[in-house]
Amino acid sequence: MKASNLVLGTLGGLSVGLLLGVLFAPDKGSETRKKIASKKNDLTDNNQSNLNKLSNSLYKKSTDLIEKTNDFTQDGIENLSELKKDILGVK
């Protein structure tokens, strides 16, 4: 499952839950607005946390890929150098 689908599904589910909660809430309007503001802040914090985790994961994967690419390139250079020596008869 893609991370973007997970985020969208989570946001959709939370939105529906929030809407149903507001519709069936027995509280006064001012209390309901405070609850909505609180939930919004919770969702914002949660989304920021998820984005930070995703960003860190992507950063780690990209640095690992760069490291593997550098290793692969260095191995290729060494192999070409050895091949050149073999072809030229250099020891």
C-alpha cells in the first residue's frame, strides 16, 4: 500500500468520524467548537509526525541508494582497471 493512500484513507476516516461526532454530539455549540479545534490540532500534529517519518524514511533510502551506487561504481572502476592490466599484460 502506498503511503499516500494510507494518509488519504486515514484523513478520510478521521473526517467522517469527526462529522458524525459533531452531528450526534449532545454538547453546546461552544463546547463542540472547542472539541473540533482540539481534534484539528491533534490531526495536524499526527499528520506532521507521519510526514516526518515518511521524509526520514525517504532520506535514509536515498542515502542507502547513493552509497550502493558509489560502491557499484568503485567496483566497476576496479574491475576495468584489472581488465586493462590483463589486456595490456601489465602486472
